[in-house]
Amino acid sequence: MASPPRPLRLRREAWGFMIGSACFAIGAVPAYANAVGPVWGSATFFVGSIFFTLAALIQLALSGRRPPEKPLQGADAADWWSAAIQFLGTLLFNLSTLAVLVEAAASPRQDFTGWRPDAWGSIAFLISSVFALVAANRRHELWDPLARTGHGTILNMVGSIAFGFSAVGAYILPATGDPRNLEWANLGTFVGAVCFFVAAVLARRNIEPAAGR
């Protein structure tokens, strides 16, 4: 018997976040960036952001209840808003990573960080994580109780905070044109990506029984 379509899409969602997170974690390692150069380093972040967006789109499509079945309210509303704001954040990351990739391709000999963490995208991830915590704390009210788990939600919150720190570290100082703290930016990106990766792995393990695996 074929697996139910919802768990199949959930597995694709988890895989998307896992691949996207892996790209961001690898791209944040200075040794990798130095080995592949600015263009391929920037491309790594851009590809990762695309997988983030695809996964976030699936999560948004699976979140909440659609009228006229039932109006969004309570935990389901928090679940939907979390997914919607997260999707917006991934789109902002698409734009920021693409901008760096284009700049690196135009001037490959210049020193690029590979990804200049987008402050607005990081803020969107933080707000999304707050809504996710609300949904997870009231998961018994969700029409799909597997949509949010405590451990995964906390890991995503920690990852969002780490991405926020990376955005602060990557802030370009007007006086010098250099990042405020490049090591801080790389570490925040790496830690955040690892948190997102682990959360996606745990989410995939959580939904496998529902798929009959």
C-alpha cells in the first residue's frame, strides 16, 4: 500500500530543511570557503536557501486548517503564522544570498563572506519561532499533533537566535566597510544551521511511524 500523501510531503519538508541547513553549516566553515573560493562558497549558501524555501513552502501548505473546513484559531493559527513568517524569512535569505553570489561572480578576487546574514530574514525566523513555541505548547489543540514538537521547536528557536547573532556580526561598519565580527557571523551561522539540521532530523524520525515505516 502506498504511503499517505501527507507523511510523504512531511518527509520532503524535513529533507529540504536538512539539505539547506547542511549547506549553510558547510558554507560557514572558513576552511571550506577558502578551499572553494568566493563564487562557489556563495553558491553553497544560495543553494541552501533554495532548499530552505522549498521546505518552508511545503510546511506552509501543511499548516493550519483551510476555510471553509474551519477558521484558523488558537494553536492552528499560531502554527500557520509560524510557517508563513518562516517562509517570508527564507525568501529574504534567497535575495541576500543571491546578491552576494552575483557580487562574487562579478568580482571573484574580492574578499566575500559567502553570506551576509540578512537582518530582516533573521528577525522573521525569530518571530516564526515564537509562534511555533505557542503552537508546540498547545499541540493537543492542533488538528495535526505531529506538526510541532517541543524539542524541535526549541532547537529551531536556538537556531534562530544564533542566526540573529550572525546578522549582528556580519553588520558592515560604515567607517571601514568591514563586518563587525566575521568570526561571530560564521559561528552564529554554523550553530544555527546545526540546530535546524538536528530539528529536521528529529522531525523526520517523528513522522516516519505515521508513514508506516
